[in-house]
Amino acid sequence: MIKILAIASDKTGVGYFRSLRPHQKLQELYPEDFHVDIAYNNEPMKVDELIKYDIIHFHKTIANYEQMAEITNHLRANGVITIMDLDDHWAPDTRHPAYHLIKSGDLDKKIPANLKLVDAVTTTTTIFADEIKKRNPNVYVIPNAIDKDDTQYQPNPVESNKLRVGWLGGSSHKHDIKLLDGMSNKLSASGVISNIQFVVCGFDLRGFMSERNAVTNETVRRPITPKESVWYEYEKIFTDNYNIASPEYKRFLDAFQEVPYPNISEQPYNRVWTKPIDEYANSYNLFDVSLAPLEDSAFNRVKSQLKVLEAGFHKKALIASEVGPYKIDLINAYEKGGSINPNGNALLVPKGGDKKLWAKYVKLLSENPDLVSMLANNLHNTVKDKYELANVTKDRADIYKEIYKKFKK
């Protein structure tokens, strides 16, 4: 039996998808082959506790980056195999919210340095694997996966007379969302906006802003105001600066209260507040078409295709940027000349392509409900087995056994 310690970065987000759920499923499905313990980065273990394991799988780092060389050498000397998991590039550009934090902590140097210290690396896509191999040749692709038994990924769509077009994500997508700027205005001009509702999911006003006192030169952190939130910026783009909302509904939105609005299904826009990690995907039930805008950059090209998986498991039609991870599984149904490929599973907007395509595709779907169903079913069939957690866990088990055989002294 192989003894594994999985160290998660957190209990939500990356830690949930890359460490917690995969290793819970590994223990559940292969109890005779593996014994799995799970720990967290904020609860560091002593080195002497680590050496009782055969494999330690962790996200980015086990402890302080300055200690990593000493720790990995000690573990290797005691026959412990280290596997580092990485799901995002270590060097985002200046517009990413984490850029200054990463640069100030030299993480853009420390993370790739860790890649050279460990025995093996796991990551999300072949695209990122090729980049990582420049620093460590022992890279294995274990994609993000969805547990079909997880109730939040079992479709239970809310019915509507409108075509609901939604986006679900986090606070680091400001420049991706900007690709949609002007979309609602163009749809208003084309006369179809009354048949459409935009849905933004994950709305969150938590956060802080740092300000420097000009007199004392002290930096003070304070909670952000609602209109300082990036979510307010998202909302302005989706609502054409609130021009598609009635004065009454705009006043409601300006209050930023987490209370239901009467007859929300009749409104042109629906703000959906953030949910816990084990519930957030339920928001897919509130729309029919998922948007996945992704700006073309070195950082974005190596991201995972999680939005593709989530839309597919929820049987949603998908409009996505033809960039990096969204080129792995997606086939554009819209062909040159306007014909439809019946094998297509998405509508793709080429990188650097005309921003008008987002509005054009939404209009096309609003006028062709059968196309919405075709795309949704094709995408579901693309991902339902390939990215089902049990199937990906089988691959993980085989990879761990291969690594164990290769490195165990």
C-alpha cells in the first residue's frame, strides 16, 4: 500500500479541485492500494512527520519557500517522493490582481525554483505541461474533474421565457470581461434584448483597499465600497452601464442588498451573489448559455478548461474565446459562410477576433433554440466521461503507481 499525504492550499477553489476532492475520491475508490491523509498549508507538519509517507503531493510549496531545498533533500534522503501540483502560471502580467503580491514576494522566481527541486509535477493541461517540462521533465497531466454524484453538478434548470446568458467566475477576470464590452448595447440595437437576460454569478463585495495617508505616510487598509468592487465593473459591462435596466431596477441594484427582486425572471439582468464552494455551481441552473471570455496572454493560455467542464456537466451551450485551454476540447459549430457543424460543441470567438461576434452569437442562439440544445448536448457528451472524477481518479492512481515505481528507493 502506498501512503500519500495530500497538502491542500485551502479548502475552497484550487485546494478543493486539485487536492481535497481528488484525494478523497482516490481513498474512496482504491482503499487497498492507497492510504491517503489530507493536510493544509496553514497547518504545517514537522519534517519528521512527513517522512512516514511514500508520496507527498502539494500545491506550489510544502512550507516556506526558503526551506524547500532543505525539506525536499531531507525527504528524498528518507525515500519520500515529492509531487508538486501547479494549475496557474507563476508569472501573471501586470494587470492580474495578484501581480504585485507575486512580484513583492518573488514568487515568480520561487515557484519555478520549486519545480526543479521535486521529483515530479502534476498539472491541468498538456499546454501547461509543455511549459513546465522546461524546468522538470517528469510532468503528468491530471485534469480538473467533476464528480457526477455531486448535487451541485446535477442539472436542475430554472425555466424561463428568456434566453439566459450567464457568466460564473471570480474577481481576477476584469480584462477577460472587457472582451464583452458593448455586447448588450449591440443586442439592444438589433432588437433582441427583450428576449435575453444576462446573469452574473459570484457577485461579491468582500475585499480591502490600501490607502496611504499623505500626512503620516502610513498605509491603512479599509473595506472596499460596492462601487470600488470589480464586480461593479463587471455589472456595468453586462448592463451597458445599466442602460438596459429600468430606473426602478437600477435603484434596487444600487442598494447592493442580498434580497430577492420581484419577478426577477422578467428583468434583463440578474445579479447572483457568491455561494460556498460546495454550492456555487448550482448557479448554472439560472442560465442557458455560458460565456467564457479569455484574453489571449501567456498566463491565460496555460489555464485549465474548468469552465468548459462545468458548462458541459450542466448541459449549457457555450460561447468561448478560441484561446489556450478552450481549444483542447471545443469544436466551433459556426463555420465560414454561416453554416452549422452538427458535431460542434461550442461557438468560438477567435483570439483578436471582432468583439461583435459575442453579440452575434448570442443573437443567433436567441433566434435558434434548437441550436442551444444541440450545443449543450454535444458539449455534455464531450466532457461527461473524459472529465468525470472517478475516471480521472483511475488515471491518477495509475500515475501515482508509475511515479512510485520510478522514484521509490
